[in-house]
Amino acid sequence: MKKVGILTSGGDAPGMNAAIRAAVRTGCANGLEMYGVHYGYQGLIDNEIYSMGARSVGGIIQQGGTMLGSARSAEFKTEAGRQKALDNLASHGIDGLIVIGGNGSQTGSHALHQVGFPVVGIASTIDNDLYGSDITIGVDTALNIALEAIDRLKVTASSHQRAFLVEVMGRDSGYLALMSGIAGGAETVVIPEVETDPNAVAQELIDAYNRGKTHGLVVVAEGAKHDAEKLAAFLKEQPNGVGFDVRVTTLGHVQRGGAPGAFDRLLATQFGEKAARCMISGEHGVLVGMLNGKISTTPLDVVTSNKKQLDLGIFEMSRVLAT
């Protein structure tokens, strides 16, 4: 192994740059020639590949997003697209690839692994829905951004006796909604993993109002069957209302755009360093993540054939704490 490429793919996450920095500098310190790929798998196809040295990644650890850029590539999903990517890697003499990203990104890295190309994945997605890592790069920062917004909304909600339905990101996973709901003291949390009765949401708000609360808070995952707008419309249609004036706030991509906090910088740094060392030692076809508090690797075959499950015991705890 002499030359190793690195790319970021799919949705950006705070901490990606810290992982790039650690992987590049660890590789360079151990005699590897490192190459960056602009715009993910599409960059491989378009031959957007350039040499990187230790100073190429200076001053990026505190920056959100990804210095390499990211994109989704339908062409890479085809055999012809993957072959073009492999041909471009070969033209630069690159004999290994580090892929930073979530489910879709690691599906791509697994496809390369299946045809024999050495690849190591790094677990990075704010959704925290990637099998093989208890927590992924970007989750902690996204949670703190969501929590800050929730805390601010509760202040203005109390001033006007309002109930806010706050929609957070997470795709088909309710992790961000559940954790920010617990940390933010929500009356109820709506997630894709649990069927939600809109009448139950209405009753939770009514009960909160009758207990004398000056505000109501419902945290809704974007992938839930009843999204925030639908729930708000339902609540407003109740004959006697729910006590509060109902409003909706969708946080959207603001959760992905923050500068990484200390936890994500340190986590990403450890992931990046481990990925480079996997390349050096010949441990390929694996995902670098954190399992049981330790930096670990999981075969990509296992990662792509399993779905990470949300701990529903935590959801039940949230219901008890909200009473």
C-alpha cells in the first residue's frame, strides 16, 4: 500500500474535516502518499483527484461541512460508473480508498470491496443510523444545535402560551428527535419507529395545559408518518383546541451546518487515525466506528446487511419523564 485516496460522500456532518485531517496526517507520517477526491463518488468518476500533504489539511479541524465537498452519484450505482471510478484511481496509482459517510456511502465502499479494491469506511452521519457504530461523526453537534433551538423556542413559547412542534432531521431514524426531546423536556416525541396516534399527541398537550404549564413542546422526526405540519393541522382542527396556540418550527439543514463540538472533533480524529492505520496494516473491507466505548472495526459485509435499531427502552423512558 503506497497511495491512498480519501473522500466524503452523502450528507455532510460536523467533524468530517477532523477525520480527513487525521487520516491524511497519519498516512503521511507513515510513508503513504495521500490523495483527496472532490465531491464523493462522482468525483472519482470525473477524475477530481489531487495530491494532499500534511499542510493540505491545516486549519480545518474547527470547520463544519467537508473541505473535499460531497455529492450523491447515481452513476456510481451502475457497474459502468464504478469501473470508470476504478480506472481513474488506477491512473493515479491509488491502491486504497478511505470513505467517510453514512449508509449510502458505505454501500458504495462495500461495492468496491466486493470487486477486490481495498477500502476502509469511517462512520459519519448525523442520523446515527449506521450499523457498526454506537455513535457516528456529527451526531453530538447536531443534537446540541437542536437542543439550543428547543431551549430558545421554549422561552418564547412560555411568553405566549404556545405549543411548538419542532421537526428535526434524521431521515428514517428517530434518534435525533428522541434524544433532543428527552434533553429538551418535550411533552411527547414522534418518531418513525413507533406508531403515533395524533389524538394521543393532542391529549398530551391538553394535559400539560391543564397542569398549568405555560408552553408545550413536541419533537417530531422528519421521517415520521405524521410530520410536524400534518400534526399541527390536526391539532388546530380539534373542536375545543389543545389549550395552547400551536406553531411549527422545522430546523432542517441548520443541524448539519454547525462547527463541530469537542466530542465530534475528538471522535472524528480517532476514526481518521484508525482508518489510516487499517490501510497500513492491511485491514480492509471494514467500517471504523465506536462500539462499547472503543474504536472498533466491523466488516462492511456485516454493516451493509444489517439495520441499526433504535433502543425503544429509551423511548419508553421519555414517556415516563414527560408526565
